[in-house]
Amino acid sequence: MTLLSHQQRRMRLCVISSWIALVLLVAWQQLHEMITLNNLGWTLFFSLPLLAPLHGLLKGNRYTYAWATLCVLPYFIIGISESVSNPSIRNWALSLLGCSLLWFFALLGFLRVTSPNRSQQE
């Protein structure tokens, strides 16, 4: 196992923190009124794109960080469309949009600081 630099650890913490924020936002939207078996099922369904890369993110697998950028897309699209079309959940949708962008840029930041070409240049 390789040792991560301070900057790499900080970016990894940002990735995991923004991932947790996205999971909590998705769960809150589904469960804030009432916790039922049906709502738990929908929460799991809407969280699947976030749960897919979890194992690789926790292990620090750089390849997982790369393809996890694609998992941001559903939350980005929902955030934009709901913030424009549904005033009753606009605040939640804007929060989802912000967290999805934060997660995306954190993933890109981690990929940048762990780039093999970067270590060769320094």
C-alpha cells in the first residue's frame, strides 16, 4: 500500500465527505415525511449510483475515482430539472446540485493529485 501525501488525503476526505452529503440528501428527500418500507425501497433505488463506487472509493482505487465521475450525472440532472420546475423542493434540488458538483470536482481533484504523470514531473 502506498502512502498518500497530505494533499491526496485532503482530496480523498473531500470526496468521501461530499459523497456522504449526497447520500444524506437523497435519503432525506425520500424519508423526511415518513419512514415506510416503500420509502426505504425508493431510497435504495435512488442511491444505487452512489453505492456502486463505494468500495473502490474507500479503498482509494484511482480507477474507481475515474468512473465514479459518471455516477454524478443523475444527481446533477435531477438537481437542475427540479430546481427549475418544482418550486416546492427548490432548496433541496439546489442543495443536490451543489453537492453533486462538489463531489464531481473533488473526484477530479483527487485524480489530478494522484496522476502518475504528476509524480514524474516533480
